[in-house]
Amino acid sequence: MTKFLLAVHVLAAIIAIGPVTVAASMFPAAARRAAGAGDSPAALSTVRVLHRICRVYAELGVVVPVFGFATASVMHVLGSVWLIVSILLTAVAALVLGLLVLPSQHAILAGLTVPDPGTGSAPAAGRAVIARLAMLTGVFNLLWATVTVLMIVRPGSTTGA
């Protein structure tokens, strides 16, 4: 049972979290291009698709901690420091994604699609907002990278690494 749960946990992480990290990382550059492209439907379409990938896969990502808890329970490591730190970092990553990254993406996308009343064209999304999003996305990705390393190295683990 342990191997099955661990396999599902790892596969869920790869399939759900991987696309979010890649799409979220691509979003700021795509938003900059879309802002500079004016009314380019292709540039705006790219930004929309990246935001949708982030939203959908973030929702699917809920299965990662569910199977993680199940795996940890079966392995009897719920009290391990490396796991507790991983759980806390996962929670922080989820909060960064849900409360900061996704809303920022939404606001940037809205800024690219709402016509400016003065000119009738889409206004350029603010560089500062896009730069802040890029930083937040980097923090999100760094949190997930740290969790991944902790899951592999498991410092202090008695189950072997």
C-alpha cells in the first residue's frame, strides 16, 4: 500500500504542480509581450491559456497533500521534522498561489482586456505589477523546490533516503 500511495503522491505532484510552476513562470513574460503588443489576439490568448492552466492545475494540486498525508500515515512519519517543515512550506506555497499569484494574474489579464476609455485600446499592464508577479511566482517555485528536496533527502529520517 505504501508504494501505491507514494507513487500516486509523486505522480500527482508531477502532473498537477509541474504545469502550475511552468505556466506561472511563463505568465509574466507573456503578459509583458501582450502589453507591448497592443490588441494582438495571439498574445492575449497566450496569457489567458497560461492563467487557465494555473487555475485548473492548482485545483487538481489538492490531491498532492491528500495522498502525501496518506503516505506519511502509512509510513508512520507524520511526526518527523522534515515532513512537518514540508507541510508548512506546502501550505505557504498554496497560500502564495491562491492569494497572491492567481489574483495577480487575473488582475493583469483584466488590465489587458479592458479597453481604455480614452483610446479604446487595451492599456498596457503595469510593469511594476508584472514584476511583482514574477517575484511572487519565483517564491512559489522556490517553496516547491524546497519541498521536493525535503521529500527526497528527508534529513534526520530513520526510514533511509
